[in-house]
Amino acid sequence: MKKTILAGLLLFPFAFCAGQQVKNITSKDLQGGWSTTIVSQHSYAITHPGTTPDSDTYYSQFKIDWWVQGDSIWSFLYPYEFYHSSSFKILNDSIHFDGNKRSGGHIKLENGVLTIGEEAYHRENFDKNIVDVIKRDSINYQTLVGNMKMITWYYPEDSEPYEVKYPVTLPKYIYISSSATVRSMFGKKTLSIPVNGVRRLFYIREIDWNAYDDDSWYISSDWGGKPIITIYPAEWWKGEIFYPQFELVK
């Protein structure tokens, strides 16, 4: 998924920054949960023949959570999915990842705020049982249990809202009954739902948990970080492929 790729790119900040040197920070000071939100600025230009290009700037946000245990850091989107893990060690006022292969820059810990390079991480009291599930399974299947509502309205930033219509009749809601059902969905990468009153097989294209990313333009206006499943019809469908989306409403 695009988010997982982005998470890998942004997992550890590599920029160096000058700051007050804090001595004697050890791995013991970092144990437990941390969280940060990375804000990125993007610029683009729209060119029309015979005119000066129009330019604009927008911002995207991406949330990253950490769990530090011993000399290891697990990165994930709490309470949903696992991103990456790395070993680390602290040398003087710098933190190094993966056996000195990567440097995260200067490290500072003041008033419960951990600063690494240019990124600030804040203490979080994550439920360790949930963290253990994410570490073990990569996905917290329980977070997908409940009612999921089909998204029919989209709200692009640069145009009017529009309603999407599909060539078949789909249910407005689907109910996922248990984490075992979700686990089976992920194993088979399929989901069976009624189409025109008959159950049909759909493939799972992706599941998106992160509310803030470069794709936020297409998401409904009441989007609040709830999981969204994107599916598409299996071989029974002979027409043009379509991609219904369902969001968890519990």
C-alpha cells in the first residue's frame, strides 16, 4: 500500500539539527510508547497554454507511533497496523539505527518530549496488549470488526462533491462479525457480498487506516481515521472494473 511505503520512507528522520546537548540519555529513558505527526509541504503548478502557470501549496500529515523495548523500536499506526522495526543505540547525543548503518541525528529529551533530528515525539500510554497483537500479527484484526458503510459521496478539494454510482446494486452496509472473519479475509484476500441479491466474490485491493496522507482529497467529508476497505469484483464480472469502498462505522 502507498501508506506503508510512505511510512517506510518517513520512519526515521535523518536530518541533523543543532540543539542543546543533553547528556546521559540511555535506552532506558526511551522505553514505552511515543508518537509524532509528520507534516509535509507540497507544491504544484497548473499550466494553461498562453497563460502564466498557476501554483498552489498544500500540506499532508502522516502519524507514526513507536514502541521502544530494550534496544529495539517498533513503528506502527496504533491501534491498527505494523510498519517496521529497527535496532538502535545512543552514542553521546546522537541516536543510531540498525547497527550504525543509519544515523537519526541529535537526540534530546526534555519535559517528556523526545526530539530526534527535526522531529518531536510525545509520550503515549499505549495498551501493551494491543501493541503485542500488532507486533505479532502485523494487523490488529479486531479493529475491522463491525458495520462497514459503503462510501457513495466524495469531496475533492478543487471541485464540487459528487456521488459515485456502480453498475450493480451493492449493499449499503456489510457486517464483519469477528476477528477470525477478518483474518480469513486477509488470508484469502477476498470478501463475499450480495450483488443484485446474489452473493458474489470480490478481491480486497487495500485497507487504509491513516486519515492523513496525499490521498485525502478523495475521502468523504466526515472521514475521521476509520478503516476503509477498497474491493473490486472477481472473475464473475465481465465489464469495466470498479472499486467500491466501505468505511467502518461500528
